[in-house]
Amino acid sequence: MSDSTIVPAAANDSFPASLIGVGNHSRRRLITVLIQEFAAAPFHLTQAAGLGIGADRLERACAAGALTRVGRGWYAVANPVAPWLARLLVLQAENPGLVACGATAALLGSMAVPPFRGVGAGELEVAFLEGSGGMRGRRHGLRARRWPIPPHHVVRGPHGVLMTDPLRTSIDLARGQSLPFALVPLDSAARRAVADGMRPHEVVCELRARLDLMRGRHGVRLAASALRHVSPLAESALESIVRGRIIEAGLPSPALQVPVVGESGRSYRADLGLDLPGRPEGSFGLLIEADGLGKYDRVEALAEEKKRQHDLERRGHVFVRAIYGEALSRPEEFLSPIRRILSR
């Protein structure tokens, strides 16, 4: 069994400081060797045997709490990674070509996931590289997608995990989703790509090219229809959902991160903005704030926000606020005020 599909983490990955000094001298030497060789990556007993370390020593180290058994014949230095990540590394070593995708790839890449699109606790979402042999046998807690993944859609993630890149991950998460929820991963991927040096139109072109290659597969049409609304300016999943709800309702598409000036002369930035009838273009008379749970988690932040709103209202701006629960399942609670204000 080859370890070629596992790329160990850098030797300076953070481990509990007590691990090197745990137990007797022989065990300290064992742990030091294993960290230097494998870092946080799981290793098979055949790989340990190649270092002159027998199964009996590994079992004694497990009993002492210095190692963790993460699969049949697989071990890792105690608590180096989350159990689900250790399991994923083992699966990739046993099944060449297995790739983390969808919600699992989003978790690895710290990307936004549409509501209701995640996987269950402890469940992994995977696919396979084009031309690979696929999975050997069925596995509990594994959602294996029949999505052949081109090699150029794959990157190495934490601890060498093979995973779909952010653009491909966003497509897989957006497939079959309505506009508000499709925008969550697509905006997230666009924001990251622009931060890495791509231009917004280049991001959309690349997403469109990838979707064209997937034409005819389940959910691709809905993902493609969301492309013309993708924006790297959306700073949260809630902003993406609120914007998607507004567009879906047939209202004008709001601008994101709009600059506005209050009566005091102070400059501010609002989450979303729409022009009011009869006012100059770009004046953003209607400001829509996407209020997440942690946005005003301090009394000082709430007081500052009230001062900001009052300053802008004195300048003639009108506010509508959308909270997460409304955006998710009760959008009319903020859509109705927007319609009413725009029809004045």
C-alpha cells in the first residue's frame, strides 16, 4: 500500500507540547520519529514497519494515549487533526483518486455553504478523479458523488487532502439551488478568487466555462442561471441570500457595499442599496442592512449603529433591515417594505 496520496503536513504543524515528552524515553523517541516522518497525516502500520516500528509498539503507544487508531491498520499522533479529517486522509490513502467535494471541501476551504446543503454530522462528501477506480465497497457515513472530477479542478488542502478547488466546490454546492442559495457559494468563491488576483469578469467566465462542460447534469442549469448575479462584493452568506431574494422577487438588483454620507458629513458603507424613484442615480436612497446574529453583539456596536442610522436618515436615506430567519424562510417580511418604498 502506497503513501503517495498522503502529503504530510509541515514538520512545524502545531501539536500539543506534551506529546514529545509523554511516557518513557522509548515512547518519546517513537513519537518524535513519527512526527518527523508523518506530521499530522495518518500512517499505516506497513509504513511504520518500514521505519522499524512494529505493531506491538504502536498498540502500546495507543494504550498510553500517545497515538490514536484512526482506521483499520491506520494510526496518527494523538489528536493531530479532527477525526473526520483523519478518516478522510485514510480513505484517500486506501482509494487513490478519491477527492473531497461539496460541503466537505467547503469546510476544508472555509467557504460558505448554502443552508440545508451541508452533510450530516460525521458524514463526508466525496467524488473521484476522472479515470480512477472509484470506491472499493460501501462505507457508512460517506456520500459518494458520481461526479467525475477533472484533475485541473483539484487542489491539495490541509494536510495534503485532495479536494475540489473553490470554483468547482462552489459549482457543486450551487447545483440545484434556487438563486438566493446558489449565490452563497458562488459569491464566496468569487470573493476568494478576486482576493487571489482574478478580475470579477474572469471569475464569471471561468465559472461559465466549467458549467458548459457539465451541461446536462443534474442541477447545472440553475447554477448557470445564477452566474449573471455573482458578485465578489458580498461579504457574508446572508448578504447573498438577501440579494438573491430581492432579485428573485422581480425587484431591481441592489448594489453591494454602497458608499453613503450622513448629515454630519461622515462617510459610511451600507450592505446593499437601491436608488429611489425621482432621485439621482447612485444616491442609494434605500439602504438594506443584512443583520446577522453577531453583527451587533456588543452594546457599544448597537449604539454606534443607531447613531449611524439616525445620521443617514437625516440625510434622507430610508432603511430596511433583513435578519437571517426572514431571509431563510420569511422573505416577505423585508420584501414588502422594499416594494412599498419603491412604489412611493
